[in-house]
Amino acid sequence: MSIDDFASMNRRRMLRRAGAGFGMVALQHLLLRTGMAGSVRREGGGTPHFAPRAKAIIWLFMNGGQSQVDTWDYKPELQRRDGQALPDFDPKTGFFPGAVGPLMKSPFDWAQHGQSGTWVSSLFPHLSKQVDRMAFIHSLHTESNNHSPALFMMNTGTTRMGHPSVGSWITYGLGSVSDDLPAFIVMSDPKDRGLPKGHASNWTAGFLPGVFQGTWLKPKGEPMENLRRPGGLGDGRQRAQLDLLEHLNRLHMAQSPVEDQLAARIDSFELAYRMQSAAPEAFDLSREPESVRRLYGLDQAHCAPMAAQCLMARRLVERGTRFVQIYSGGMDNQLSWDGHEDIVGNHGGFALETDQPFAALLVDLAQRGLLEDTLVVCGGEFGRLPIAQKSTKPGRDHNPHALTVWMAGGGVRGGTHYGETDEIGYRAMMNKVSIRDFHATLLYALGIDHERLTYRFQGLDQRLTGVESAHPVRELFT
């Protein structure tokens, strides 16, 4: 401030200068909570661009790559051509070019279900009863045959790490519903088989403010560290500690109000404090009636861990969590849906763990009136090849050219099928859907125009769907 500035100072100018620091800090805090912080170039500011079908998303992630031709994409021609060579097949399509075998029929039985007559394999006796609530995309395709890049692509829209995940973009765009729970929660494999490849990069906030990163819940023990107040520390004393810490941080921020990471840290302290009251109740499944616990399969050892996560997901969205992602399958091949060997044992085991809990989630949400504004999504990072991968017990290699994803609730037109693969389930052929199209579809369900959800970074208005053309699949919705 110059001498001339002091000479011309009056009360109004002094108050404006003195109040700007903390006023801006308070404003930034509010913007972070409503999803408007940062260099925002979007219309709507924390509210949908148009009437949303859904308010929350639960994403059931089949980590490792579920086989479409053994689950939801029935191919009679593949059954007929079992054992034949696939002409002109590029052995580098999958991850193990030296283990290419002939075409392999699905080893599971298939039948039609529901009024829609949807073909479902025998892997899913419970989910088969829900097909009239589900809409299928059979023509999804991706850009990598390797797990980590494919996971990043499915979760962030690019095969490179460091970009914000879908959950982060959504919570950035719409903000949080609950003041006491994280807006974006991630649960890894319930049997503690490890995190997916790429670990937390799959739910990172990337270049968005850190407050939008997913909160990971541990599969064993307490879901989160420090969820309960240390013994001997009363509420009043803890509140005083947090107030002092916030005061010191805001003094620093007053001199540098654009420090998004510090603002996110301040927010995280406050959220952690409020969660010590709210989260234990949300995570306490013993509060559910026995009938609901049985519905999910909490009384059955083979599916109880996944049942607990699915029931917790329902309790979280019921209490205002915006985005929940649950991973079935961990790090290593046979510890996930990555059925390179023994597709019968691999997919059979994981289907046994997930079928009843997933079906129960749809039933429970519907009974509570939550399914109509909660979008449930189920799929993996890529599909699998219709040919056999040579091994003692044949499996299937990675296939980036085709995968099936189903959705339910959130305004979805149940019993519908969009897109087709070729006659053996190898490539998406009709009404092809890219990952960017798929992401645009998720945003569309939440009332967000994917072209208007942007964040200024490195001099560009970044988008989840990138600069390439992307089109939401509106035909899936009522």
C-alpha cells in the first residue's frame, strides 16, 4: 500500500480492505461445499443444468473385466462355433498373444427372464429376477487392453493417471447433500484381496480441489481411521482444538486465498469432526431389521462381505452421500474377475459373492422409494475375448472391443437393450458407445450437461468427457 493510498483512506475503503481476506475465505469455504470452488466455467453453479433423473449413483465395479459372453451377452453362434479358429484374429488384441486358442462357447447355461425376455447366464439366479428393472449397454468399448490404463479410462475418462474420477467430477459439479458424511465414498474388495491396480488413482480428485477426492473405507475393522474420538478427549476440548487450528489456517489463507489444498484440508478437519457422530450410525448395520439382513445375504458366508457393503451403500445414499463405488475383486488375476484361467471357477466364485447382494440392493432401494432417484451401475474396465486362453482350465483374455454394462433406477427404462456386438461377442458393432459417451450418460442422468461441466486447468477448460465428441445415450431413460 502506497503513501497516497493511506492519504486517501476513509472508513469505507478501510473496511473493504480489512474484510476482504476473511470474507473471501468464508466464501471459498461455502463454494467448496456447494461444488463451485476453483476456476469454474460452468452454468448452474452447484445445481443441475436440467431436471435430473437421479440424485445419487452406486457403481458396482467388476474389477478385472467381467466376460460379457458369459454373463449378459448371449451368443448362440459362439456356442455353434465352439472349437473353431477365429480367422484373421490379431493375437495382440488380448494381453497374452502367445496363449491364443480357438473360439470357446460359454460354459454356463442360459435362459430368458422377465417380461423383457432378457437372456441371462446361470451365474445370476437372483439378478435374473431383476432384469425388467435393468437397462443394458452391449456395445461399450474402450481404448486399452491393460488393467491400469483401462481402469483409469473407465474411472477418469483417460488412460493416464492424474485426472479427476467420475465421482470427483460429479461432487464438484453438484456439491454435497450431507454436511456430516463424505459426498464420494469408495469400498474396495470386501474380502480384502487388495486395491484395484492403480490404487487411489481410480478415485482421485486429480487437478480438482482435494476436497472432491473419494473417501476410501477399509474392508476390515473400523472403516476409517480415527472415526471415534480418543479416550479422555471430550467434545468441548476437541472443538476448541479444531477452532484454534482453523483460525491459524485461515490467517495463512487470508494472505493467499487461492490455496485450494489448504481449503480442502480445513474442510476435511471439520468433516472428520462431524463424521465422528454421523458415520458410526451410518456404518452400523446392526440397526437394520433381520429381514433386510437376510435379503442381502448377511447370514450366508459366501456373500456376507459384499452384502455388508451393498447394505452400507444403501444407508449412505439414504443419508445424502452422492456417489458410492464398490469394487468386487482385488489386485491379482484370480483374485478378481480377471479370468485368464478357469473361467468357470473364477466367474462362478465371484458371481456367488455378488449375485444376491446386488439383487437385494435393487429390491431394497425400490421398496424404500430410493431406486427412482438412485442410479445403480454395474460393469468392469473391459470385456473378455470369445476365444479360449490356453491353460489347464481354459479362461478368456482381455477384450477392449466389447463389454456390457447394466444400469437400474435413476429414470432408466427397465428391460431395454442398447447396442449390439457381432455374432460371437467380439466387437461392438451397432450403436457403439465409447467410454466418453458412457460418462456423458451418467452426467445426463444427474441433470448435468457434460459440455458445461468444466474446470480451468493449465489454461484450458477441462472436462470429464475431454474435447472429443461425446453423446449421452438418452434412449436408456424414460
